[in-house]
Amino acid sequence: MLKTGTRPPFPYSDVRLLPYLQHSFWFLPNVAACHAMANLLAERHNTFWGDYQVIVAAGAAAGIGLEALPPARKAIGSGFESKTITLSCGKLTTGVTVAQWSSILMLRNLKSPETYFQAAFRVQSPWSIKNPNGDNPNEEDILKPVCFVFDFAPTRALRQLSEYGIGLSSNESNPETAVRDLMAS
């Protein structure tokens, strides 16, 4: 996925997507992969990644549970002046809201649809400012209009979607109907 050099890989090479990649979450297979990716991104010849602060939210050093969240929040700050990549293999994938995360790269082979979608849901939380000018409590500026899940194994994404839809519609005997119902909701 990550090639060395100055040209970034997709999705970072698509300028239309760059505004949604200011703060991303990369879901990797294990702690060693998180540290290896951080080291690779930090290589001097990978100049594109120099603008991004990389947070490794994996392993004992990251802390237990929510202890892994403060370093990510500190690096993100307000979200306007920074660029971050949070690397994890499980921490921060459930019950955490980081409004500035707008994309997730699925870089691990997950068997559980629940784990897959819990991780994907981390980037769907809204990021907006209510009453931005202080004169209209009904006004809201939407700072994150879309979010992206990048899965580089399309069959895995489709399998997870199918299994999740079937699991949610236990009374439905037709798998195609279950998936259609999930997609419509």
C-alpha cells in the first residue's frame, strides 16, 4: 500500500480527497505493524508524510482503553492547523468520538463484521460548530460533510456488508433483501 518516495499512494494522491484526509485513522493488523508503519512514514525520503503527525495508539505504551485518546486529541488540537494519522490495531475503535477523523484506512483482514463497522463508525461522527457567529442559535457550520472508508480489499468490504446485513435481519430468509434493507437505512 505505501510506496516510498515523494509521491503519496491513493487516496492521498487524489487532490479532491485531501481535505478529508487531514485527520485519518489507519486500522492495522497488530502492534508491530503500527510501529513499523510509523517508522516507514517517518523515513526521511518519504517527504509527503512530513506534514502529518503520526500517533501510535497501540501496545502497552499507548495505555489501556481511553488512555490512548489524549495523545490523538492533543495532536489534532482544533483540527484546523494540524494533519494527523492515528495508527491502531484495536484501541480507539469502539465508543470513541474524534470529530476531526474523516477517513479510515482498513489495512487489516477482519473476520468480524461488528469490529469492521465499529471501526468504520469512528469516522462518521459529525464535526460542526453551532452558532458560529454568536448571533443565531439555529445556525450550524458543517465542517465535515462526508467521511470515507478506504478498504483496499473490495471482496472483504462486500463480505462484511453482507454478513452484517444478514446478522441484523435474522428474520429475513433472503440475504439480498437483508443487504438491501441495510443499505437503505
